[in-house]
Amino acid sequence: QVQLVESGGGLVQPGGSLRLSCAASGSIFNSKSMGWFRQAPGKEREFVGHIRWSGDTTYYADSVKGRFQISRDNAKNTVYLQMNSLKPEDTAVYYCALKVTMSATYDYWGQGTQVTVSS
């Protein structure tokens, strides 16, 4: 059983920075990519970005491109989401998700961590 645990959320002022962590455990070998998603109350889940599990190739949604960066620490089986120049519209519950195949769907999800951007 694969487990994903997000951490690092909290309250931050507009223009500030925050780094989220996603620790993976279990049978994660041969995974394809780790994605980050977010969901605001009453809104649909939104894709933020992803990093390839083997290698450092990343991709970002236009809404966060240039502000957010995804990285991975293989020794810790942890993926990070560095969020800079935060805006109030970035407020949401952030989830990490692991894809084990080349399909469009993600197979495992974390429980989420709240990020609130407010002045």
C-alpha cells in the first residue's frame, strides 16, 4: 500500500513563500510521476504541476508558472512544492498524487494540507 503525506501548509501573507512536502512510502518503485493539485472550497480540483519520478522533468499550470517550483529528494522519497510570490487566489487545500502508469489518472493521493494566503 502506497502512502502519501503532505505537510508544510499554513498561513502566509501575499507575496510570501511557503514550501510543501510530500513524503511517499510503500511500493513506489517504477512510479511515473508525482503531481500537485489544489482545491478551494466549492471549486473543482485544479492541476498545479508535476515532476517525473525518474528524472527531474517538471511541468506547471499557467496559473503558477514562474512562481512555483517542484523538486524531489530521492534519498527521502519526498517531493517538494516551493511556492513563491503567493497570491490570495492560491488559497486552497493542496494535495500530492502519485501516478504509477502512463495513463492520465493518478493512482494514490495524500490527505491534503491547507494553504491560506491572506493579508
